[in-house]
Amino acid sequence: MNNFSYLGFTFSVQLSFSEHARIVNAKARSKCGLLFTRHPLQQLPLNIVLELFDVFVLPVYSYGLPLWLTNCANSSLLSINATLTKFLKRYLQIPSFSNNAIVHFITSTIPLSEKLKNLAPNIIGSLSFPSSLHGHKLSFLSGSSPATRRPPWEDIPSAFWLSRTFYALPVSQKARRRLCRELFDLDHFQLCQTNTFHPSPSPNCLCANCGNHAHMYHARFCN
């Protein structure tokens, strides 16, 4: 037996919490699905949708967060990040292969693992210990520090800045879908001569209308 459960945590014999992170993440994704099926999220503004995520989904991660967050594999953190990006992509009505950095940029969010790292110190502050432990520090708290955030534009493709400018995501579901498909250049297949699936334009893509290179956002410049 490599794992065992105690007080809601899944421990491994190596004191790794990767399995615990996987279980917690699965519960969070289940709650994301319930939010979309039981509430009209597609008809709500983005700020309300993000608040609903914080109220119903974020507490799933926050229980004992300082204990397990710094003791799980990087792949577990990437899976946690994917939970938020998939939630946002479903709201934006864009496919799963859409660029995550652009998703965070247009929604003014950060990866979920970074948000949890920023949240962990606040959870530690609510703990109280007996005076006999004064001067001692628990080992699992040593890695709990706010995340150092990378500038969001570093992972955004430079071609994205050729897309149209907008001021706010529309509340209307159809208008939001139309805008996001343009921002992510998801209708590239309509003008590309290449019939096989490719998530982004390649150097071999040619425009069916003008015959020139069908680069990203080519539709904005094609006559």
C-alpha cells in the first residue's frame, strides 16, 4: 500500500502529495461541471463567473493548502492550472487547444497554482500553536511563500497583438463567442488551402482567396 488517507489528506510513503492533488483536482473539476449545468454562467458577466469559481471551487483546494501545495509534482500543478483554463475556455466558448496565456490575459487572471501559492500564507496566518512551540517552524511551512509572477505577455505569441482591440468581454453569449473566435484566430480553416487539421497557421498555409501566406489573423488584411 503506497498511499493512505488521514483527516482528508492522501499521504504517500514518500510524503508526496501528488495523489492528493490529483484527487482534489478531480473534485474541483466536478464542481466546475456542476456550475455550468446548474447555473446560466454563459449569460453572466465575467466578474460574476470568476466570483462563483472562487466561492464554489477554490475552497476545494484551500483545505490544508500549505501542507500539500509545496510537496506535489510539477505535473500536478500543471493539471491544477488546466482546471481553471478549461473553465475559462468553456465560458469563452473556445476549443481546448487555445493558447492559455491569451486566455489569462483577456480575462485578467493568473494560473491557478500561482493563485493558490499567494493564498497559502494567509491560511498559515490563521493557525495557532501552543507557546511550547515558540521559536520552532514546521517543515511543511518552509516552502510556503507568495508566488513570483512572470509578466503575462511573455508567453503570448507576438502575432496576437495584430488582433482587434476590445474594451470588455461581451455578456451576450453569441457576441462573446464571435469576439473570442476572432481574438484566437479560430476561423483560420475557412481561408486556408490546407484541409488537414492544424491548430495554428504554419509557413505552408496559403490563402484560398488571395494565394498569399495565410499567417495568423490574415483575414484582417486579406482583400
